[in-house]
Amino acid sequence: MASTGDIQLRIPRQLLHDLRTPLSPILGYSELLIEQMREKGYEEFIPFLEKICAAGHQLNELLTNNFESETGDPAQDEHSGPATDC
Amino acid sequence: MSRILLVEDNEMNRDMLSRRLQRRGYEVLIALDGEEGVKMAQAEAPDLILMDMSLPVIDGWEATRTLKASAETKGIPVIALTAHAMSTDRDKAMEAGCDDYDTKPIELARLLGKIEALLKTQNDGGTAGEHGVVQ
């Protein structure tokens, strides 16, 4: 499978929006559950939730780094970057 | 307790973000579309509005323009929320009158920083007694 560095994906703008939309609840609920598991002392579930969260951030970074604007320039997303909430 | 109006048509995003904000001590009001968002802002006078831009009935840009054109709601800070990532989307939101802009998926710490900054500005320059105390 080619790496993201090898392939510049042309993702239509609306498709990028539609792919990012379900990422919000995936990341948000997993972060919320991590907080609640810590509060309740259910530490054994946290690593699984952190994996879900990290996978979601990885997907978001993939979308951000491979999105090309209509002009061919990469989208200037001030919010791209490594995961911080997981 | 500061009151935030969340205008969001996506059920999962609405539920997730309202829960996370409530856990941080905010009272969260909900509207499902742009028209309801405008009506609720007029009726409830929230301290801040989180406005999804892709909304049914009327979109977030039009809803924001309506709010900013009215004397009773123009002082309420509006943060645009969108899954669109282009700089032109940010420009469009600011031109509609939004006070700030954030992209989805939401990074909660970043969004909370923007909320708190706008609420502080509102309380420093506005009528703090009318809108409550910043958390």
C-alpha cells in the first residue's frame, strides 16, 4: 500500500467536509469517555479509547495533509497537527 | 454560569459537544437549524453562540448576518464551526460577522480558549451583570 507521501490525493472539497463530519463525534466521544473512565477509575478501558482517538487524529491528519485546493496549493489549515487530547 | 447557544443540526455532534461543554460548567442551549438559532438567540440572550455553518432552513452565514444586524443580538459573540478547512471559509465566516472561527473535528482545549477569550472581552466591555459571570 503506497504511503501518503507517495500519493497526492485529490479530495473534492465537499467530500473532505463529509469525511471530517463523522470524525468529530469519533474523537469527541472517545475523549469524553477517556475523561469519564479516569474519573470513575476504570483505567483498563483507557488504552482502547486512546487507540480510537489516535486513529481518528491520524485519519484527520491524512485528510488535511493530502487535500489540495482548486488552485493546487495545499489547504492552509491552522488546526492540523499532532493529537493532543488523547 | 455562562450560557452557550449551540446551533448544530448533526445529532451526534450536538450531543457530544453539549456534554463536553456542560462538564466544563457551561449551560448549553440547543438549536437545530439557523432559523431556530436566530429565534433562540433573540429569546434567550445567550452569552455566546457556537454556530455550525452548514445548517438547514437558513445556513450559519445568513443566521450570523441576521443576528449581527439586530440591536438586541449583535453584541453576542459568535464562533463559527465548520468542517470546511479552506482559508476562504474563515474569511467568509468573518465577513458574515463571526467573532471567531474553529474547524471540525473540534479540539476542545482550543475551542474553550476561544470561548473564554470572547466571554472575557464581553464581560470586560459589556454588561456583565446581564450576562452572568465567566467561569
